[in-house]
Amino acid sequence: AQSVTQLGSHVSVSEGALVLLRCNYSSSVPPYLFWYVQYPNQGLQLLLKYTSAATLVKGINGFEAEFKKSETSFHLTKPSAHMSDAAEYFCAVSEGFGNEKLTFGTGTRLTIIP
Amino acid sequence: DGGITQSPKYLFRKEGQNVTLSCEQNLNHDAMYWYRQDPGQGLRLIYYSQIVNDFQKGDIAEGYSVSREKKESFPLTVTSAQKNPTAFYLCASSSPVGMNTGELFFGEGSRLTVL
């Protein structure tokens, strides 16, 4: 069975500082991995995805994530935080070929300190 | 514009009443999903449907029912058997196997409160 663990339910960083949100996964087959962002009272929007191509994946809004098989990790980073990055972030894993259900982590709420 | 529309956005229900949440998509996607979101628990899958007239239970299907009579529509009924229905409900869709890599497109959500 697949699973995702997000370390840290709340993360606070200063504006302009590095953002690092952690995600570790468990999967019996090579996984597809995703990061989604959710703003208050809204649905989820895809930030980026890993689908067995390049291990460093670039997404929207300056975010990127690196797939590390040896560490079973897919951490999300952004070099310089902006106030508009304040939101909840979800890591997700899929073992299928596109139409399978995703398993989500419990989420990390990111707060930006002015 | 293409997308997923959920309605109502906010809904209040008395205990013992059934309520139906609407989800419509015009993305021509085959697969549709219902997730429930609770604080600190992430998203949990209730039901999903990969094709019209077919659907499967997710991880927390008890107390819920769905139908998929049309490709565009996947309504969710929260029945009186659901013991703790107050939550934020998210509908999503995705294109067929072999045509994408698992990306889900989400609606704006429906917040259900049981009084």
C-alpha cells in the first residue's frame, strides 16, 4: 500500500527566506509524486509532479522538488518566500498509470512572517 | 472556461437528513472523485468513478452514496448513516489512463455543517 508522510503540520518562514516542506513516501512500485497547494476555502491546485523523468522537477510560482529514491523523499523548496505563498501544501503519491486514486499526506500549513 | 463546479458552497443540515452535493465538469474527463477533508487529516477518498455507470468505494465510503449517470456529473449524497458528516468536501476529475499521469483537477469545495 502507498502512503505519504509530511513532517511538520505547521511551518513558518520569514519573507525572503528559504521554504522547505518535507515529504516522504512509501510505495511498492516506482511512484508518481505530486505537490498541491490549497488557499483558504478553495480547492487544490497542482504545483508540480514527478513522473519518472527528471528527478528535479520545477513547478509554478518558483517552487521545485527533488525526487530522491534512496531517501524515499520528495521535498518541496522555494529559494525566497513571498507573502502570497501562505497556504496549505499537500504531498500525494500514486502507483497507477494516470487514472488511479491519489493518497494524500496530512498537509503542511505554511505561514510567512513579514 | 473549462473546470469543475461544486454546489452549494456552504450547506447546513439537521441531524437525520440526507443531503446531496453536486459536482459537474466540462473538461471531458472520464474519471471523477470525491474527497473529504478534515483539519489535520488531509484528504480521504470517499468514492471514485472511472467511467459512466460505474464507481468504486474509496477508503471512507460508509454513510455516503454516489451515482454516475452522465460523464459530466458525479453527485454525492451524505446520508443520515454518516456519523460525523461535518467536513469540507472536494470533487475532482482526471483524464483517462494513458493520457495523463495522475493529475487531479479540483472544484472549489462544499462545506457541510450538521446542526
